[in-house]
Amino acid sequence: QVQLVESGGGLVQPGGSLRLSCTASGSAFSSYAMTWYRQAPAQGRELVAVISNDGTSTDYADSVKGRFTISRNDAMNTVYLQMNSLKPEDTARYYCNAASRNGIYWGQGTQVTVSS
């Protein structure tokens, strides 16, 4: 069983930056591919960024390429999402997901609001 806790969300002006963190409890964090998703009001959940279990591979939604960076620190059981040049359309609740052959787990999310 893995529990995920996201943090780092908040209100930021357009053009600003935030760093989201997702910390996992339990063991075998390094066996999980980690993904950030987001969901805006009245919209479906969208994949934002994914990092492989060994950290060697990443992928991003076209809408965030060049602005967002996903990384992981297995010693801290934490995955990060560095978000730069934020736009109002990045406003959403951001969720962390852990996936491996052992199961799929979700956090409760953290709200990001980009507004002047």
C-alpha cells in the first residue's frame, strides 16, 4: 500500500513559478513510475508529466513542454513538478499518481490557481 501526499500548490500570478511535491509512504518507491495529472473544473483529468521508475525517461503534455520539469528523489520518496511561466490555463487541481505491477495509487491533490 502506498499513500501519496501532494503539497506546494497555491495562488500565483501569470508568469510565476511553483514547485509541487508528492511524498510517498510505504516501501519500494523506486519501483513506481510517477505521474502528475491535473483536472480543471468541468474538465477531464489530463496527464501533465511522467517519469519512469528509474528516472531516466520523462514525458510531458504538449501544453507544458518547455515550462514544466518532473524529477524524483528516491531517497526522499518524493517526486517534484517544477512549473515555470505559469499561465491562467494551468489553473487546476494537480494529482500525483504512482504505478507499478503492484498497483496504482493516487493522492488527494493540491490546488494551483494562476491569476492576477
